[in-house]
Amino acid sequence: MQLPTELHEAIVRHLDRQDVASYRLVSRKFATTGLPQLFERLHFRTSLQSLQRLASISQKDCGRYVKHLLWNTTGSEYEARAFLKDLRMRDLKYVLGSPTPNLPSTTIQQTPEENEPPNQAEPNTNLGVFLLQTIFSGFSSLKGVYIITSGTHPNAFTADGYARRTLLTSPHDPWPKPWKAKHGCPRCAGLCQAIQSPGRYEMQTALLAAHGASRPLSHLRVENLAFFAAKTSAALPGYEIGLRNLTHLELVLTAPNRALSEVRAVFEQVSGLRELKLWLHSSSWWEGVDHGRSGLRLQDVFPSEDSFPYLRTLEVHQVGVSQEFMTEFLLAHAQTLRTLKMHRIRLDPQGSWPELFASVRGKLDALEVVWLHGDFEDEIEKGGWDMDAPRGRRLEAHLLGEEPECPIGEENRCRLE
């Protein structure tokens, strides 16, 4: 067991003599079997203390067991309006320890102010990227990063489509004022608050840091990710290179319609995907949007019908698609697609779900799992179908060739609100 020597000695002193041998045996057993599982997934926050603990693990032998990192940005003990915006060289030394290897000697360009568009700083001049790159270099088995952000309200988007980080006020503050008044917070000068973040900067930072550390990510999940309008420049240009090694991508999107071109730019870089999960955060996306049409259509963000030649799992929630594109997409991936999950999907006008399902039935050779749930609409005037449990299971069996009759048709169409 890789614990400090003094801690081992303290434990042994409090054990009976007959238990010492058993303890040493358990320690050796844990070091070989339990330790890899203990460090396989690590959680950290955007704070000096949390980053320091993460850096400490990366510098030890147990760092080689780390495979997945969960980065929680919903609250912070240090940064306020931008990720590590006020980070100084002495803070970097505090996190990484002294002496710190290969510290950048040039002036560091930081992220923009709230009312300014992102800058064009080079990736290697950003302290946040350098910090995570140094930490990630100690995780030789690193595969994926899971980024959690709080939902970005539509009011956070400016006229040009730029979403900025904001501080949430009470009662969302996870640290009550009486607690702050009693304990204080000298390190961050009272800036301990919950944070609303579009998540875009964190995603780019993680991708650049992993690539710079020669630990390219194969798994990436970002919750409540908000892309910006096409005319705004990337906060960290060059991050696209970190997308090319991804095999598993999960995105929970929350953004206005005008950001579709940037979502498409991401999918143009991930042709090697084997698993794709795409959610639409309806509470943010639908705000101020015409409810007569979906806020996101697959043909607008996927480069082509055969964009992902190795795709095995496709899971989409609350998106729209045309009948022609969906049919061609499924047929193009008929030899690889094994799992298909769809929830609350709307076809464009002139589309028909019965015709779509009839055109692909029996042609998806590799398909093993089908999951359909929620409202499936096509022409708004005619309504659609509520894929409750019985109907959904029958339709799934129909697509797999186990049910001869299609359970949806004009006779059982219902009006969906």
C-alpha cells in the first residue's frame, strides 16, 4: 500500500502483535489489486488545492493507474470569471511544487475580459494549458476527461453569440454567507461561488494539454457545452488537433442556433469515432427559438452521411433530422452500427417515420440493440407517435427483424403537445 512510512508505522503501533502479519499481507495485496482501481478515476476542481493534489498524484507511481479524470467546474475555490485567469507564476509553483520543471519564461497571455471576444493567444503561452499539460504527463494511462459545467442560461449570450462565465448569486452559492463570515477565504479573496460556464474553454484546455503531454484523449464527455457564433474566434486556436484521436465522444449541447457551424467543425475532426452520444439541453436551447422546428438538425452538424466509418454506437436525444439524411446515414453505417438509441426525435416536414423505418428494416446487418423512447414527430399538422414502453419495444423488435408488423402508422398517429 503506497502510504507514507510514518502512517504505516502509526497503524502498526495500534495493532495487536498477532494482527501485524495480516496487515502487512493485506497491504501487499492491496498494492497489487486494489490500488489500480482506487486511482482509475479521479475527480478534481478548478482550485489550487485540488490541482495541487492532482499534481502530487501525477508525480508518484500511482499516477500510472489513472485512466479517467472528472473535472468539475461548477464551483471554484480560486478562479472567478475565467479559468485560471488570475493565475500567477508563484501559484504555478505552489501547484507543481519546487523546483518546477520547464516553467515558461515568456509573458503569459490570458483569457479575455467578459465583454471582449476570445483572443488569439498561442496554446503554449497559456498558463492553464501548461499547468494541465505538466500534470497529465504523469498519467501514462490517461484515456478520457469528463467535464461538468453548470448550464448556461440564454441570457448569458450576447448579440454576437459569445457566452461568458458568470458568478451565480445566492441562493445558488454553495458556500453560505454565515459560513464564509466565520471561516473566511483568504486565498481566493472571497470569490468562492458557484460558476456558470459555457464549458468551451475547459474542453479546449483539456484537449491541448493532453496532446502536448503526449497523452492524446480517446474519450471525452462535456456537459452543458455552449458553442459560440462562427464569427467569434476560438479561445485556444489549434485545439482541433486533440479531437482527431477521439473514439468516444459525448456532448450535452446548450447554445443558440447560430453556433451550428462550430458544432459542425468539431464533427469534421472526429472521423474515427466508435461511439457518439449527442444530447440537446432543451431548457436552454429552446429559449427564444421557434418551437415549430428543432433547434439542432443532424444534417446541419454532421459533415456527410458516411462521416464516421467506424461508428458502433449512436445515441441522439431531442434533435431533428430529415428522412433522406437519416436513411442514408443508417444505411452507410449498416456494417458497423451495433447500437442505436433515439429519444424525442423530430423529422423535417415531408418526412415520414413509417417510411423511414420500412426503408432500413432488415438492412442494418450489424444492429444488435435498438432503443426508442419519447415523442417521434414528422409533419407537425399530423402529429406523431408517443413511444411508450409497449410501442417502443414492438418497434425495436420490428427493426431487428423479430416483429413482422410495424406498430406505427397513420391509423394510430396522435397529436403531440
